[in-house]
Amino acid sequence: MGKVALVAGTTGLVGAQLLELLLADDRYSKVIALSRKPLMVSHAKLDNVVVDFDQLSEYSNRLISDVVFCCLGTTMKQAGSQAAFRKVDFEYPLEVARIAKGLEAKQYHLVTALGASKKSSFYYNKVKGEVEEAILELGFESYHIFRPSFLSGERTESRIGENATKIFFKYFGFLVPKKFKAIASSKVARAMVAKSKEEARGVFIHESDALQNF
């Protein structure tokens, strides 16, 4: 019997590609995808659970899994306020983790960002660091943190400033240290699947330069 994967954040750059990889992987017999709206994806292994993330505990009976992948995240501009940003990037990932741990999930794989630190003076990076630590305290057998730099790929929504960043990396990327280079979202997704197969116990942090190897 294959393992059951739970994925939160399936409409973003990394999450969408991660979902595709998991559905194609024989290791996983079932993939539970959490989303606010029905996904435009159909697959025999897919269980798309449409949820209200503010009432996530109500769906607990459908969230039983072995391995959890969390790609939830927004931007300050999209969120509209620090409180709204924190809800998506801290409260929701932590609640997914709490529920999954209570249902005996063994692994948790979290996407944060380069520079994540609870001591950061930048609110974005501070929240990312705080959620990393809060989930760490839950004590998963295997906890992987992925800290990519600027993600490249085709988004379904436009983010102001990203086109300029893409142009910069296209012409001046060779001047940027590997750790800070833009990284293809597909590499992060592949790294998450690969690390989930290793089944190593402990806490692992994967910085952007290492993720480039995938």
C-alpha cells in the first residue's frame, strides 16, 4: 500500500508542480489536496478537499496522511495587511501541522523563504522564521524546511515587480551568488518529493543554493 500525501497550497508556483509530481509518483497511492476552490485537476489518486482554512479542524476526518507538504504563502501586497499576511503564512501552516500531527503524520515539508528568521527586521522573513520554529516544536519525526530565493515560473496571477526581477536575473544573474539566484519552482517541488522518499528522521533545512541541484 502506497503512502498518503497531504498538500496545502496547490495553486501557487511550487504547490501546483508538486501536486503534479506526487500524482505521477507510484510511491503515493493517494494525494489529498487542500484548496479554497475546486481544482481544475482530475486524477484517480486525487482527493481535492475544498476547505475554509479558518475552520480547518472541521475537515480532520479527511486529512489523515503520512506525509504533509505545505506550500501556503502570500505577499504583503496581496494580503493587504500584516495581520492578513500572518494568517496565511503563519496561522494556516501551523494549523495544518497541528491537525496532521494529531492524526499521526510522520513527515512535514514546509516552504518558507531565503532569509527566514524570527530575529529578522523584515516582517516577511520574521513571520517565515516564526512559523518554522512553531512547527518544529510539534515534534514531527521528519521535518524539512525549504528556503528558496526568488521563484521563477509561470504564475496564474501577476505579482508587481516580478517582471523587473526576471529581467534583472536574465542579464545580470551571473553576478549573483548561487544562494541568491532566482530558482525554478520545479526544482523546489522536485526537492520536496526527493526528500520525502529518504525518510530520514530529524530536522533538515534546505537553502536555495542546495535546491538549485534539483
